[in-house]
Amino acid sequence: MPSKTFVIIAIILIIMVIRIKNIGIAFRSINTLIHEISHAIMAILMGGSVTEIKLNDNASGSCTTKSKGKFKTFLVSSSGYIFSSLFSYLLFISLGKDWNQYFFYFFLSISVFALIFWIRNTYGIIWTLTFASINLSLILLPTTILNFSNHILLVFGLLIAIDNLLACLSLVYISVSTPKKAGDATNIAKTTKTPAFIWAILFLGFSTFIGYKSYLFFLSSF
């Protein structure tokens, strides 16, 4: 388990780094991948299909899916922010566990699968290939995983959690200023006839709740 000092330093550095234009986008794209893959997985689970995933060079993304029925569409649209929050928490509680090394296999698998079937835009292909290569390198260096898996997964988890929380905050603002361009919140609003702002607030509330649960986890671990 990483030390308290490492966690604090990691949080500070991540907040600083993700604000740097090009470098920050590269790191934030980890959350974008998890977010869009969550939409894709939910669509498949609901009996639908996935046409395309885009990871853009501004850290945004999109997942084009087809689902039948309003409830299934609602689940697909709502899965992105929710699953990103839950996945970051899962990474945190895996720290110190013998099985957490399998997350590197998971990252490699979803990257390769997405590249083969869904990702077609240039930035998305380059970034995902790089991310897959990083995870493959870690898998091929078992000593590195043995010694540093907890620290690497902590950084991945913090990147996802922090970027997801900031994305939810941005979504709230967009849902007020331009509600027709609020992404997932807009899609759900069309399905449920409920203002996009309400869904943006719910996403933010859930992300904040998981963030608080993560804080309590770390508090009890030190």
C-alpha cells in the first residue's frame, strides 16, 4: 500500500499535470477510455451494438451505440460517469491485494479490443496503442509489477477519479449554459423528459460520494 505522503503528492501532481494542455490531455484520456468503454459494455449487455468510439485530442470522447427501448438507452447513456467513478474506487480497494496485477491485463485487453473493433480516429488510435504498449511492457516486466503495481494503479485510479469529478462539474455548467450540448445528460434528458441539469447534478453527486468513500478508505488504510 502506498504511503500517505505518496498519495498526497500524487494528488497534487495529477491536479497540476492535467492542467497542462497537451500532456494533461494524454493523461486525462485514461478516464475518457474507461468512460466510453463503459457505454460500449452496457450497450452490449443490453443487447445493442457499438458502432464507433472516438477519443479526441481535447480529452473528450464519444461512443456511438444502438439500443432498443428507452430504458436500455437510459442505462447506456448513464453508465459512463457512474462506471468511471466505480472503477476508480475498485482500483483503490485493490491496492495491496495479490490480484491487482490483473488490472494491467484488463487495460491491455480493452485497449486491443477497442482498437480492433471500434476506435478509428487518428488520436484515438495513437493514444490507445501507446496505452496498450505501456501495459504490455509492465506485464512483460513482472518485477516492475511486483514492486510498483500499487503505485501505478493508485495513479491510474486518481487520474480517473479526479478527471471524472472535474468532468461532472463541467457537465453541470454546460447543462445550464447550453443544455442541448451536455452530452450524456442531454441524451438522458431526451429519453426521460427531465432537464439535463438534473442528471448532471446526479452524476456530480455520485462522483462526489464515491470520492468521499475513497477518502474514508485511504483514511482507514494509513
